[in-house]
Amino acid sequence: MALTWPAVKDPNEVKDYSLDWSDLLGADTISSSTWTVSEGSGLVVDSSSNTTTATTVWLSAGTDVTNYSLLNRVVTAGGRTYDQTVRLKVRDK
């Protein structure tokens, strides 16, 4: 099931968004994280980072009045792979 970030992004902003994976991970930890725009065009993944339990993506651009879907794939130290899709609204403020 896709989550929706409550914060709306303006096309002119560079903004960071995060996911907390701690409930799913238990004692496991995140080794790597990859973000991709899976639906929509014009939104740019500038950079990303992760801790052992959370992931963050920095986004820029985007097209006004467009809803995007982003896929965050994490690989854990225990060898598991998890995906989470998140929706983001872009609106000119």
C-alpha cells in the first residue's frame, strides 16, 4: 500500500522527505537505500541518504498540479529487500 506524504512540494523548492523503517526492521538494519520516481515525469531525485533505520530523499523540480509516486527500495544487513511506494503532490504555492 502506498503512503502519501502530507507536505505538498512547490516546483521551485528543493525539499527533503523521510521514511522510518524501524517498525518493519526489528533488529535488522538498513545497508542501502535507492529512490526512483516510479510515476510522473519532471520530479528530480537530487540525492539520498540513510541511517540504520530511516531513509531520506532530496527532491527538486516537478510539474505543477501533478501527483508523483516514488519507490524506496532498501536492502538490509540481514539480506532482505523491502519496497515502499510514497505519493507526493506538487503544487505551485
